[in-house]
Amino acid sequence: AVLLSTLEKFRGAMTVAADEMAGAGALWWTGYIALWAFCIRILAIEAIPVLPRDVSTAWNLLPKPSWTCLGVYFAFLAWLIALGALLPGFKLQGARLSDGSRLTYKCNGILLHVLTCAVFVSASLGGVLPGSFVADEFWSMFASVSLFSLMFSVILLAVGRARRPRNWFKQESLLHDFILGAELNPHIFGLDVKFFAYRPGMTGWQLVNLSFALKQYLELGGLQPRMMLYQVLTALYIVDYFAYEAKMIFTWDIIAEHFGLMLVWGDLAFITFVFALQNLFLLRDTRSLEPLQAVLCGMVALAGYVLFRGANSQKHRFKTNPSALIWGRPPVVIGGRLLASGFWGLARKINYLGDLLLAVSYSLPCGTSSMWAYFYAIYLVLLLLHREMRDSSECARKHGVLWAEYCRAVPSRIIPYVY
């Protein structure tokens, strides 16, 4: 299903590129495909020695879902739903929908996240919960959550087609609606499931990290420097996400992406487990961490955070108050709609560069132990290159000559003066 989703997105983007960019588009996509092939080849070289030689061996090695893991995950979801309803928070109206209405969101993610992690750590250290369970059953948990994502996507498709809610429903082919989603903002028993899905994704990622940290502590008698560095960097990023949860409701994913298997599996399974792959390489890594290495890693993370959070905060501030100063000066605006100063005067998707630097910093503690430790960063490079191309085409269609003028004012796409 994930492959079909990727092919569907690739086909659509290829069509847009061919129609709108002619020779330049063909050159871009040739390079993009070559980059994919190169990265797959690099990862495959390391995997080939351990690949199974027959189908039965491969099947036996595949992670299997289990009722125990599914039960643990259902309990986790129930905890987050109940806590989200009970804990105090502030309500905020989202972006205006096509019929003029606006959804209302309750933002209390930071309180929910901190309390969940505190309970998990306290219960694990107190012997109430087997804190290393997720680390011990990592692949089975991944398979179980993936299975749940698949089944939940089927339910969303069936419910969406049966109810046909108002302005945020669209219907295309069955496969398209299953993978990319029929509903924009599906609700089940009053719960906005798309907005909610980021909570088990991000908090789940943190709990996976904590489970591996506890496992290392129990096995090695303490946390190793490389694991500690990874834990600190990722924990700060996740806390920052929830601290700025209110801004999430104005992002592209919430405003425009329909909720199907691609986002369901991405939010629930991919973020939780693939983002945490570095733990597999850090768990028994007892190598020392030189101060220079730690400083370099921290500098990469800091640069990424400044670009990522700074750019996103500027965009949010501009949307809510278009006359607000940018770096102490009036904003430069193209056609009254497109911000072309501050971070957004450096590159059209400067926040993507920040995201990429952060991803690299989370893998740097692994050193050169394995290329697979950098899978998240490699994946993000390929994903964001594609997303930038897709968004550029969509903006060209939406804004017309204003977008062309904006591109002349801000020629760099992601990396200032480079790309």
C-alpha cells in the first residue's frame, strides 16, 4: 500500500513537472530518480550479507503483530484520548474551510505529553510497568501498529463513503481514497482523528526512546554518552512540537491533506518507530563521545532548530498579523500574500533545511556504525525534495503571476544560494 501511495504521488508529480517545466522538469526528475537509486544502492550494500536466501526464511524473519502488542497500543490510544478530554487546554479555531466554516481544536498536547512521559518513567522505575517492553518487542510493535493503521484506514474509507460529510469530502477511485484519504477532517465520536493522530505519533516516538534508554540502563548499568545525546536532542524536538501545537492547525497537512492510509500509517507507525531507528544502533554502543563530536552535533541541531522554528514562527506570525515586523523591519510582501523577507527571503522552503539538519543531528550520535542509522535523514531528503516540487507546482497554479514574481525575488528553493 505504501508503494502504491508513493507511485501515485510520483505519477502526479511527474505529470505536473512534464506539463509545466518541460526540459528543466525532466532534468530535475532525472536527478531525483538517480538520487533515489544511489541511496537505495548504498543501503542495499549493507543489507545484502544478511538477506535471507529463500522465501520461507524471509517469512520467518519478518516481524509479526501480536495480540499483546495490539493490546498495549490500544491502551496507549485510550489513555491519550481520555487524558486529552480531561486535561485543561485552550480552544482555537483553525483555518477557514471552503464553505466558510472553521473547526475548533483543543490544544493541551504539551500537558498530555509531559504527564504521559512522567507516568511512564515513574511506573517503569517503580516496577509497575515493564519499561523495556517496547524496546524488547520493537519490531512486533511496529508490525502491530502498521496492521492497526491498515485496518483503521479501511474503517475511515467505509465511514467516509457512507456518511459523505459536507465540504471536506471528495471521492475518486477506491484505491486513491483508501491511500490518500476521502475525508479532509474525519471525526469519530466527536474526535478529530487527523489532529489527534500526531499525539500518539510524537509521544509514541518519545516513549520508544525512553524504553530503549531504560533497556540500556538495565543492561549496561547506565546511559552511554551517545545515547544520552540522542535522547536529549529528540526530547527537546518533541517537546517543542507540543509547545507549538497551536500552530500545527495552520499547516498544510491539517488544512489540505486528506486523511487516508498515507497519513494514518505515517503518523502512527512511521513517526513512532522509523524516527526511532537510531536506538537500535545506540543500544549497545559503548564508544566514547569526544567533546568536539558532541559540540558539532549540538551545533547542527541548533542551526536546524533556528531555521525550522524561526521560519515557521515567522510564517505563522505573518498569517495572523500581516503587518508584524520581521527582523525589526516591515515585511516584504509580494502581491499582499507572499512573504519574501526574514527567513522566507533566504529560500522558499527554508524550514525544510532546518528539518533536514535536525534529522542529521539525531543520527550523528551513531557515528559511522551503519548507514541504516541515517535512514530517517536520507528519507527526509528525498521526501522534502519531492514535497518542495509538488508545493511549487501547486503555488504556481494557485497564485499565477504572483508566484513567478515571488520566485524572482526569492530564487533559492531550500538551500540559500545553492538550491
